[in-house]
Amino acid sequence: MITNKSQHSGDAEKSMKSYLAPLVQQIQPSGIRKFFDLAAGSKDIISLGVGEPDFKTPWHVREACVYSLERGFTGYTSNAGMPELREGIAQYLHSRFAVDYNPANEIIATVGGSEAIDLALRALISPGDEILIPEPCYISYSPITAIGGGVPVGIETFGENQFKLDAADLEAKITPRSKILILCYPSNPTGAIMSREDWEPIARVVEKHDLIVISDEIYAELTYGSNHVSFPSLPGMKDRTILVSGFSKAFAMTGWRMGYACGHPDLIAAMLKIHQYTVMCAPSMGQVAALEALSNGMEEKDRMVESYNQRRRLIIKGLRDAGLECHEPQGAFYAFPSIRATGLTSDEFAQRLLFEYKVAAVPGSVFGLGGEGYLRCSYATSVTQLNEAIERIGAFVRKLEQERRG
Amino acid sequence: MREMDELKQKVLELLKEDARTSTELMATLLGAEEEDIRTAIEQMEQDHVIVKYTTVVNWDKVDDERVTALIEVQITPERGRGFEGIAERIYMYPQVKSVYLMSGAFDLLVEVEGRNLREVANFVSEKLSPIDSVLSTKTNFTLKKYKQDGIIFEEHEEDNRLMISP
């Protein structure tokens, strides 16, 4: 008999766990989850822990979706997504990032960028393949790799180098089993970007070792000062890259779960096979909204990017004034200050900041190698909240200084 | 020069959002020198680009009776002065809150405020209609103000994001 969880029947729970697949059981709960639970119990918190825009989806996008629902546009679409949407994505990628994909067989609309990453990994991994992952990075890559039977291999990146991926560090981790390199620039959590000059040596290593690249460019629109350089736009890289992106960050559409993958027809066909058996198609109403965002959303998107940029300047200055070393993040909406000078681990720092000063941020350690000693602060929150948070962080840092002296 | 124009544009956008934003904060947000921000504001004040700093009030929440009417006015333009003279004769009244010259079926749109219906009606019959060049008026009373100058009065969108997310 299956016992209700609320009855605290520990034995029954344990016995049910034994049915689980070992691969899934081995996956550790995310460190972010722990902070979520800690923060959820506290009141009057200012949160710098949110990994999504503070804007609502622009009204014209919401309205277009409502209109499509009223007209009864509620059925399945073709597996790869509405042809108009794929056409729209192709045009957008061409004009914004100089990459060309055929909407007929090189683009697939997915349930968020997350599904695209899952599809790509499942389509490519054979058991034991090594997947190279520059860290600190978004928390999902390693677990999805492991579920697929792959072996995640972290490549540390460093604050001294603005958390850019270094070709020599990459090459040092390559073995005969290396198959895939997962890239995520602009980076969550570090805000790092890669310029054309930064990419070129990486592309040479990829070519030399015959790697496949999954390039997660979900933050591509959020760069400050220079346009994002899309990895498949580099010479020779298009065929060996699966480009993953989506609407969440650029158009403030996180809850819609609309993303896409682009790549060589052979790879996309394999991903489409998994996609059609697992989810059929991305939600039709989300697809309508995504198309509206691409067709009429650029002005509003630019306004949001300008607003992030203003707040980026505010938080960097604020964190530095508070006494924390902070490299200048050139993309996404995260600052990633070093808290090493305080002598605390990032977990201790984040917990005390939360409990003693009511500011929630995410310890760098949850993002993998190289994240210890740093704190992820999302600046996608109001100027008033940012100013208050910065003041509290400053007070906390001063208190820590006194503690060390005393 | 171009840079100064861009800076002015951005300063205006920040001030439009919150006229009390300090020059120090604006300098940080825009990555500019505070001195340049001050210069930009001074120039715009002198040039009357910035006309006035004021407050958007939701009078419905103040215990204070007042009614507003939007009045469509048809007029005969004056030789040599067009609509300017007649517009001035109307906008000089303190109870007139705004005056626009319009394209379409009428000429001036006049926003008038009064303590009650009778006060506004009196203004129309005793001040506005008797003006020689006024041909006709059509008075529309407003019932509720939802949005003014891009500001929604009853904002009901809250931040309902998760406190921590990846």
C-alpha cells in the first residue's frame, strides 16, 4: 500500500525510493533549492536571487495570445512549431546575430530553452561520453547530462579573467571520450560574455578535437556595450553547433516556456524525433505570443535592455562601494562579486546576509567549479530595492570587518 | 553635441519616471559625470524643454469634490492670428487645465475643472460660449481617470516572482 506522505511513514517512503532509477537517485538536489526554502520562510526580504526579468511580458504580446485564444486557436501545431514562427525565428537570427537557418528543417520550437538543451543532450549522448561544461554555470547542465548517461566534466573559469572560457583550460580537460561542449554566454551566473577574439581559439579547439557544441544563448539580447557574438556565426562552427535560445529573458516571457533549437538538419531531425514522442509540440498559445514578440517586440525589448544596463551600473558601483570586489559583468542581469575578503564561504555569507540583513542572493558555490567565494546578485529588481539591498550588504560587510578585528 | 543630446534624452526619460531622481543617482544609472547631468538639466530648464516639475495626483483619493469636463469647441479663426489669440483667451482662465488644437470635427479641446457640475456649466455658458468667435461647444464630463501621462492610477500588477530561481 502506498502511504500518504503526510502520515510520516518513513519506512514506506524509503521502500518506494528503492523503485527509482539509480541515475535519478544519484542526482543531488540543487543548492538553489535550499536557499529557496530558507528565503520562503522569512519576511520583508529584498531578493537579489531571482533569475528572471522583473518586467511583465509586454502587453501587445499578452494581448495577441488572448486574441488567439478567443478565436479558438487551441489545437496542436506541427511538431517543429508553427511555420510562421520558425520563419520568424530564422529572420530574427539572421538580422540580429548573422546566423542563417532554414526554417523547414533546421529550427524546432521547444518548451523553453530547457527542453532544447535536454533534447540536444539526449540526441547526442552515448553512455560514458564526456560533456565539457565551463563553470560556474547554470545549474541544469550537469544533472541533465547525468540523466542521459553522460559524464559531466567541469572546466573552471576565473574572476581574474572575467570568467571567460580559456582555450588552454578547455583543452586540458579533453580526453578521447570528450564529445560535447556546452557553452552559455552571456553567462548565468557570472554575466561574462565572449567576444569574437575570445571565441576564435575556442573554435580551433572544437575543430581540432571534433567536438559538438551546444550553445545556450538565452541571454544573447542582454549585452551591454557590444553585440553578442553567436557561436555558430564563427567560420566552420555552424554545422557542429546546436544553437539553443528562447524568449524568456529577452522578451520577459519566462512563464510562457517558449524556446527553440537550431542546427544541422540531421541533428534537428533526431531532436524532433524525441520532441514529438515526449511533448508533441510547444504550446500553441505560447507560439502565437512568441511570434508577436518577434514581429513587434523589438522596441520594448530595447527599452528593457537599457533599463537593465542602468541598474547594472548601479549595482556594480554599489557593491564596490560596499567593499566587495566585483568584475564588470557585460551581459545577462547578474553581478557576481567576490566575497573572499570577508573570510566566509559563499554559503555562510549568503545565509548570514539572508538571516541578519534580509537580503536574498545565491551563493556562487551552487554554480559549480570556480563559484566558491562569489555571490550571484540579480539586478532585475527596482532601483529602490537595489539601493536598499546595497545599503544592507554594505552594513553586513562592515559588521564582518569589525568581527574580524574584534 | 550629439552626446549631450543623447544624455539629455536619457535624463528626460528618468525625470519623467521620477522627477525627484537625484543627479547623483542619474549619473550612476547612465554611467555619466554628475557635472554633465547638472549642465544638461540647467540647459533644458533654460530652454524650457523642462517646463516644470510637478506631481501626478489621484484626486479621487483626496476628500475633495471636483469634476472635470473635456469640451469640444468650434471656432472661427481670426484674420492674421489664426487660433492663437482665441486659445490664449481661453487658457488664461485658471479653471482651464489644458487646451489642445485639434484636427477633425472641432478645433480646440479644452479641459475644465470645477468643484461641481454647475460651476463647469456656468463657465461654459458665461465665459466660453459668449466669446465672439466660438461657434459651438460640446461638454463631456469625465467619470473616472484610469491613466494620465503614461501613469496607471490603479496599478494592480504585483511582483509575484519566486524569491529565488535559477
